[in-house]
Amino acid sequence: MEGSDPQGVPSEIGQLIQDALDSLPDDLRSQMSNVEVVVEDEPPPGQPLLGLYQGVPLTRRTSSYSGVLPDKITIYRGPLERHYGHDRELFDRQVRRVVLHEVAHHFGISDERLVEIDRY
């Protein structure tokens, strides 16, 4: 899986992200393609985000999909720490939830569908 290890992340959030990715079933993990996971301190101004998926979901890739930059899953450390940092167990769960939520978008699952299946 290309770029799955969020490199250069000084705190344990990088390990939490890797643990969430490692928890995926082998068949799903092996299907992840051309995606990198990064950690940034803050989302763009005015956007109350914990994570963001940017790219072309696997379900929308066609035979003409080639030579493109990797999809990007960004996890925003600042908001996660502010909202959940007071409780280590809650923080760990929320990092995992956000990572898996953004991975779902990589697989083409919309927010609406995640609500339907009670995974939002």
C-alpha cells in the first residue's frame, strides 16, 4: 500500500493512524491504491474538519486512470487534540474513526451511505 505510513509524524498520532490502517482486513488493505496518508496540524481556515479525503475513489477509476498524483488522506492533529485530547482512550478511538472514515471515501463510500450503515 503506497504511502500508508504517515512519515515524519513526531507524536503517537502517527502510530494510531498506522494501527487503524493495519486493522483493515487484508483484502481491503491490499486494494488500497495510489493513496498517501499525512498529518497536518490544522484544516484550511473556516473548515471544521478532523480529516479529509482528496482524490479519485477506487469506484470511479477507469482504464484511463494513470499517471496521476496519489490520493491524499489528511488527518488534522489540532482539532482532534482539542476535542478529544482530554481523554486518551477517546482520543485513540476518534483518530481510528476518522482514519477509517476517510479510507471509506477512498473506497467510494459517501457520507450519506456511512450514515445509512451507522458508521459516520
